[in-house]
Amino acid sequence: MPDFPFQLGAHPINWVGEDVREHGDGTTFEQIVNDMQRLGLKGTEMGRKYPRDIQELKRELAARNIQLVSQWKSVLFSDPAYREQELQAYREHAKFLKEMGSTVISTCEIGGSLHFDPRRTPREKQVLRLDREGWESLAEGLNAAGAIAREYGLQLTYHHHGGTVVERPEEIDMLMKLTDPELVFLLYDTGHAYYGGADPLSVLRKHYDRIAYVHLKDVRNAVLEQARAEKSDFITCVRKGVFTLPGTGDLDFQPIVAELVDRGYRGWAMLEGEQDPAEHPPYEYASKALAYLESLVSAKAGE
């Protein structure tokens, strides 16, 4: 794999679905990390097929020269009644990632979500947006969690995400406004930005100083438009194949990569597609994404 100006890895969700459990369910941990090693990728996030024993996980990743960069952490801070138990769970999460040598905690509020909030029922059809009290509670909880992350030498990176209460551009803006910039950072996701109605490049430029982690995800625009016309929820959109890897969808990554290079971004960027691996072979798609990104970096260097 060629040298990139930032650190490049891949999310195991390209091989095994997290939100859509049948996607790649028979794929093994060994298949995933062996593919990553063949691709020359040096970083990964935690996946549901990964060993839970810390020593085993360390041994298997080290044997392939792969670093565990992060692991998703759902939180329910918008409801104050959950605050203390959520912070206790966050501390345990931080301890694990510290032990693994990780640097960031991918963090997402699930309150109000159709798919992730345990208080919702199958009969409900809409994400419940936050009111003023909900936003204030969320910000307070995130600041407290960010302080815990800092104790362990980690950064809380907030993942704006489709189907949640922080997916739209104005919601990303609100989150950044209400939280402490020393404690709460942004996980910038190109695909989720577009899914939420934002211009990904605008989000990158507006909030670059808060960005500590990046997910590079592409979107099939025609599929998204059809899904929106059908009023599909987030999980249905994933099943329909809205998302894919860079260079195999419709987003233009040239200005995004140029912005990251010009700004001197040196953190981790994860290739992420979240699609059915039976229809879209992960190794093949990751290879295409790497070649595409390499062409953009090379073109930028040749300017």
C-alpha cells in the first residue's frame, strides 16, 4: 500500500454488518484481519467477530501489524436518568481502549433513535429530535464522558450518524456549540454527513479544528433518493445499499482529500462501506478504494 499523509485503516463493518446483522454473519475474524493485512492496512475498529479476550486480541492484531484505533460506544445522555450508569459504562469502555493502545472513542447518542434507543417501540416510525432540555443533558453528559476519556489519554470523538438525533448539519453545529472543545471532538464521516443532508466538504471545513477522527464512506445517490422517496428508515437504507466505499459511489472525494492534506491531518481515517459483502466483496472494494484515494493523493502532490 502506498504512503498516505494520514493514517489509513478499515472498519470491519465492510466485512460483517453491525446494524444489519445478516450481512456477512458467517465471516470470521481471521478472514477480516487477514484481508486487512493483505491490503497493507494498519488500523481497525472493534467488530462483533473480534475476540473479547484482551490478550488474544492483542496477539492476533500484533501478528498482523494492525492497531485497534477505536470502538463504537453508544450513550444515552439526553435523558438525565441514565447519566450515572452511562458514565460508569463509558469508563469501562475507556479502560479497554486504553489497554489496547487506542486513541479515540467513537461515541454516539442513541436517545430518540428508532433503531438504537431501548425505550422505543416497533410501532414508532420517526426519530424523536431533541428539545432544549435534551440538548443540554446530552452536552453535559458528553462533557463528563470526554473528561473520562482524557483521564485515559483518549479523545471522545462524536459520531454524527444517520437515524439518530445528531445527523443533520444544524444538529452537528448545535453539538459543537454546546460541548467543550477541550473534551468533545468530532468523528467526521463523509457518508453520514451526506445522508444527513449536509455537504461533506462544508462540514469538514466548518468543524476541522474539532475533528480528531475520520470515516471515509461513499453514497449511492440514486439508491438514497429512492429510499427517501419510499420514506425508508436508516436500517432499510443500509439494506438497500445506500453506502459503499470511496470511489465506488457518487461522492467526490477529491476536494475532501485535498482539504485533509492541505490542513495537515495526521490522524486515522477508516475506509467504511456498510453494505452486503455477498454482493460487494470487501477485499475487492477496499482495493478499489485504496487505488482511488492514492490517485487523489498523487494528483494533489503533483500540483
